[in-house]
Amino acid sequence: MNNLEYIKEKLKNSFDVKYRPVKTVIGNATVVFIDDLCNVNMISEYVLLPLRGFGKINPKKGSIDSVKEVIENVLDIGATDIAKDVDDAIMHILSGDPAVVFDDYDEIIFVETKGFPVRGIGTPETESVLKGPREGFNELIVNNVALIRRRIKNPDLKFEAVVVGEKSQTSVAICYIDKIAPSELIDKIKNKVKSLDLRFILDTNYIEDALKTQNSFFDTVGYTEKPDEVCAKLLEGRIGVIVDGTPFVITVPYFFLENFQMPDDYYLNKYYTNFNRILRWIAFFIATLVPGLYVAIITYHFSMIPSLFMFRLAVSRAGVPFPTFFEVLIMMLAFQFIKEAGLRLPQPIGGAMSIVSALILGDAAVGAGIASRITIIVVALSTLSYFLIPKLYGAVSFWALILVCFSAAFGIPGFLSGALLLLIQIAELDSVGYQFLFPVGSISEYRFKDVVLRGSLKRISKDFIKKGR
């Protein structure tokens, strides 16, 4: 079976695969390409015409008698080479590169003339900013690499390509800055990615699961849609992982304190930024601790409540048939339902539906005697606080419920025990070998300079710390 027959057998029953016979300067050949993935005009002008001897570059004197000479003296296009074997040629065809299969030669030429439709460079929907770059990654890996390369014009910036997925054959790029990123970290990430034994990979989350060594609601692998954020992390010595087909780029290591940092923190006034960061920390404690503390005090320690407020609270709770624990649990679940519904509905109606549902639900719950006004205020304040720390939403939601259960069972001692478990959980996590709480309670050193409050940009940009584990 010759090369063309082998390719036809592998790609049979695919109507979009085209076979274009052509008489070339070294004999008959067939150009194999996928119609929707290639630029047909480029194939006609820069592949077919030159192969037939009508290109802008005329062959040198003497006959062309090898495939290598066709590349050097005939083809008038920048990116072209000889495939390693026929299977490699098939992979190029499936990636959008036409393959030239000669009848009388075993070598197969591939030519880069990709032309498939892609989403343009737009504003990231999950990371909006008040000030700063508006560009966001898209689903094409070469575009994402270009967005990073345009910002860091450094020869030490490396992009190593890996193909992952036995069936999907997905392109993955590992990016880092040599001499800044720790060499042991680079080797560890490369070995992890290259050793992935997966049938297919469609998103960065497939790689995130491999990089996580512990089960937790907290993300120990970072992700972002913004090229400027990836560049900043690369300059700190992080590793980026880009997966073809998704606009999210992984960055590791990822630390707990980064959940309180937003993309435009470095483009706004330092004092305003630090004020917002303090608000995020307050929101974290409100969202996590307040529901559980409320249940503990109302259920077991109502003597801690001022007497004047106690009377108002008693009036508010009059007629509510459920214990405080079930009351809080019902309202927390109701707000979760509203949030998920608003997120999954089409964007034009999702936000309006969430607001209307929350108002109607709160008023109806009080009118029906299912919940008291103070409970709705506590749960609504806790839910609202989630949205100030979007990257911690899942973990905070889970741990808030855990603390409510501990408080309902044991009161303040149970609440403190649950809070201690939360602290232990955060402290024992690691991100690809680095402590998740770094630099809090850690003697390890790293180039991570931005901690609780943002310092001057000069210090963040110019100061260096030795790398360590």
C-alpha cells in the first residue's frame, strides 16, 4: 500500500477531505487537504501553481530531481517541510496543513496554509476591569502564544509544544522564562504533561486535575483569560500551560493570597486598590463565618445578644416553624438555586431574573413564615460577599455550609472547630510542591512579591527573591 492509499484508508468516509491531483516538476502528485481548515486561495497560488512550474520562483537551471529541491527551489511559501512519516503527514492534514504526496517518492511535503474560522480577540467575560488591557485569549493556541510573545520580547521566553490525547491529539504549549522559572519546577510540569495518559483532552481542566495532588474545593492551579496577567506571572517565575481549543491559560504555582487580587489592581491607584483588597478580605470572612456564627448564637448562646435586639429578634422569628439551622440552610440553598439559574440562563435575561427572583423569594419567605427577616439579611449578605471573591466562590460556599452544620450541632465550640478545620485545610494544601499559603507561615522563598496589600510597582517589578521550595 503506497502513501496515498494509506492516507485514503485512514481518512475514508470524510466528505471534507479533498484530493487534488497535480502534475509537478518532478512527476505526478496529489495534494490532500481538508476544505474547511485550509485557505484554498493560498493552496492555489502558493502550492499548486509553483508545483506545476508557474510560480513566482522559477526553478534553477537543471532539473529538479528530489523532494528537498522542490521545497528549496519551487514552493513559494514560508512554512513548509518534509513530514517524518505518513502518520505525521496525516496529523498535519487534520491540523489544517495540506500534504503533497508524490507518486514516485516516499517523502511527503506539508505546507502551512491554515484558514479555519476563529473567534476574534475580545474582552474577557470572566475578568472585567475598570482600567487596563481589554484583550483576552481565544481558542486558537497560536493566537494565545502571539499575545504573550508580543508583551514579553525576551529570547529567554520559551514555548515547548506537546501533543496530548491519544484520540484528540491536542496541541499543548508549556511556556516559561528561562533563568527566572525554577528549573526543577519546569522539569516537573513538563514531565506531568508529557506523561498524561488520556484518550482526549478538550480543556485546561484535564491538565489541572493532573497537577493537583490533593482533593479540595480550593483551586491550587491558577487560570486566567488575560494575557497581561499571564505575562506578569511568567516574569515572577511561574509556568504557563496553553491548551488549543480553550481561552483559559493555566499558571502554576498558585497561592491562596492571589484569590484576593484582581487583574486591574496594578492599573489603578495603589491606595484605592488596597482599600478594595481589605473589602475582599472582609467579604471572605463574612461569606464563610457569619452564617455559622449566626446559627451558633441564636441556637445556643442567645445571652450574647443585647436585650433590646433580643426582643426585636423574637418578634421577627415569631411564627417561623423551623429551627434556625433549617431556616438558614433553606435560604442558603434557595440563593444557590437563584445564582445557578441566573448563570445558566441567556445573558440578557439572567441578571434580571436573578434580581427579581431574590426579591420575590425573600418577601414571600417572610410572608409565609418560612424564614425571618434577620435570617434573610444574614444569608443575603453572605451570598453577596461571595461575588467579591469569585475565584473562591465554590470553596467558600462549601465551607459556609460545613460551619453552619458544626454550629448547629455544638454551638460556638463547634463553630470554632469548623473554622480550625478550614484553616488546617488551607495550610496543608500545596501547589505543585509550593505551599498554598505562601508566604504566610513559610520559610520558602519565591519571586512572589505581592502579598496582602499592593506595594509600589517599582518594588514589584525590580525586586527579586531567591527561588526555593
